[in-house]
Amino acid sequence: MIFISEKAKEKVALLKQGSGLGDDYFLRVSVVGGGCSGLSYKLDFDNETQPNDQVFEDQGVKMVTDLKSFLYLCDTTLEFSDGLNGKGFHFVNPNASRSCGCGDSFAV
């Protein structure tokens, strides 16, 4: 399962509305190679699922990930911060053994 915080849920809804995307769009969460620690998170809106996609819904937000990414994302929570120490989405990932100083990448 992938989870989403209340604040992240609100920000996703605002971004979706601001982009004029309909209810058929969902949040695609992926893990890609790169970054200081080797793996990085990727967020996009999408409206087409693929054969091996894993589909989750938390707090009314549909989130989809490919099977390979899910192996890294299991039990991860998507958060959003708008504080003084940085603004944006970040992941609380219990599977990450370390992350870089900027928080954009991780390793397992």
C-alpha cells in the first residue's frame, strides 16, 4: 500500500484542478535511477494504467505505481511540506536505508 497525508491530498487536488485534469486522472508514483543516493522518486498525473500496475486508494486519492517501483515504495507515505525548510512533496519511506541531504533521492 502507498499512503498519502491530508496535506499532500489537498495539494494534489489543487494541482489537478489547476491543470484542468478530469476525474479519470490519477497520481502515478515511480522510482527511477538517479540522484545522489542512486534512486529518485517521480510523480506525474496519468489516465492510463499499464498491465503490471499496482493500484491503491488512500483518502480518496487514486495512486498507481508499476510493479518494480512498488518493491521500493511499499508502506511509503507521500507528504507535502510548505514550511520554511522547504516546500514540496516528499516521501516517508520505511524501506530507504539512507537518503541524500536534499531528500530527493534514496538507497535501499
